[in-house]
Amino acid sequence: MPKNRYAEAFKESHNIVGIASIIALSAALLTPIPLIAGLVLEAAYLLAVPDSKWYSSRLAKKYDAQIEARRQKLKEQTLPTLRPELQDRFAKLESLRRQIGERPADEEQWFREVLRKLDYLLDKFLQFASKEAQFTTYLQSLLSEVRGNSAKAKSSASSDFDLPRKNTRSSGYRRSTSDFVAQPDVINTSTLVSEIQSSYDKEMEEVRSQMKEEQDYDTQAILQKRIDILQKRHEFTGKTGKILSNLDHQLQLVEDTFGLINDEIRARSPEQLLSEIEEVVVASNTMTSALEELAPYEHLTEHSDDL
């Protein structure tokens, strides 16, 4: 909510219109009397209105409306990009938020603060869920890439009489690329990251073997550059997997907090409730900072749908 209530009261449309009318009247009559009277009235207005309970309530409702409008915009942009499961989870949080907001509270100010922190966490849930979708899609694209490269390498190394032997391999693995994209929960994040990194490790080992046999200096330099790039992709895959796992925990933490507040809103003291919510807000801000550290690399994930 705006901290400077005097500035907000001054900027109210009715006040601006009044000031403009007084100035116009003073100019039309060629006398400063209306202007002086207007200044006296303005001083009285600023002394009385900003500190009134009525105006505090007006500002609070105005601020709440702005928060709701901002979340609605974020929701329209983000929700269609999320998995159905996350869409359902967000819908449940919204429902809980409405239930909590409908409960009467003896202390209006602290209760409003609780609701605003919950609104903040709702926004964070959408933001984190959006990142979860982005990073999951990116890792899926990497999995498709490394499995496709592996399939090509095995195909080129195999002769026709090897085909029946290859068909004895688990059919689930051979069709897993498309199946995994359609069913992202089939393989957990750690398994997915492990397979991608193992593929990079294998490829780096093959390139190192080529370097040992290569005599041309320029070719060796190219091969070394390939190793460097593969190593960076290996490391970024690990970072992405870690942040994805933390995002999942953070989303669950927000949901648990909503459930706790819904359970204890009438049973616990305002100080305890605010303290518990504040801890989750701090954790959410820490998660946001971690995501910001990955921002320079996000261009790698944004085009993953095209891979």
C-alpha cells in the first residue's frame, strides 16, 4: 500500500479538479482571494483526510484492486503454459485464498496483512510454476537430443544383421523420447539429468580419444573446444536440474502454507501467523534470487520448443 498517504490524497482526482477550479476562478476574477481560500481548504483537507479511517480503508481497497488486476494479468499470461496438474494446484490455492478472505477478523489491519502476503505468494506460485514449465521443457528437449544422437551413432555403427539384436532391447527406451514429452512424470528430474549428463560424459570421452590420435594442431584445438562446450552443457544441465527440484519444493511449501493458515487463522495469534508467512516469503525471495542468477543463461532454455 502507498506509504505516503498525503501524496496519495493530494493526487486524488477530486482534489486535483478542485485545485484547478480555484486557480481558474482566481485567474478569471483577477483576484488572489479564491486562491488563498483554496490553499486554506487544501491545508485542512491534507490535515484531516489522509489520517482518517475512511481514507485508510479507501487506499487499502484501491491497493487490493491493483494487486488483483496484476495477478489476473499474470494468470492470463502464465496459466495456459502450465501443466494441467499445476493449473489445478493453483486453482485450489485461489479457492483457499477466497475462503480465508471471507472469514471475519477482529483485527482488520493484521488480517489484511495476512491476506496480502498470501496474495504475494499466489503471484510467486505462478512465477515459479512458469519457470518449472520452462526448465522442464528444456530438459525434455535435451533428453530428446542426446537420445537422438545416441540412436544415430548406433545406427551408423550397426550393420543389417545387427538389427534383430537391437530389437531385443526394451521397447520403452526406443520410444521414450515422444512418450516422455507427452508424460513428463514418467521419469523424475534426477534420473533425467543423470541420463543427459552421462551422455555428455560419454561424448567427451570419445572426443578425448580422438584428440589422442589426432596429429593436426588445428584439429586438436577444435576438438578441445568441443570438450569445453560439452562440459559447460553438462554443468548447466546440473544447475537446471537442481533449480527445477528446488522449484518443486518451493511450490509445495506455498501450498502447505496456505493449508496451515486456513487451518489456524482463528486459533493462533496474529504475530505467529505473520511470522510463519514471512518465513515463506523470505524463502520465495531467495528462490527468486536463485532464478535471477540463471537469467544470463535463460536464452538457452527459451528456444527449447524448437529443438
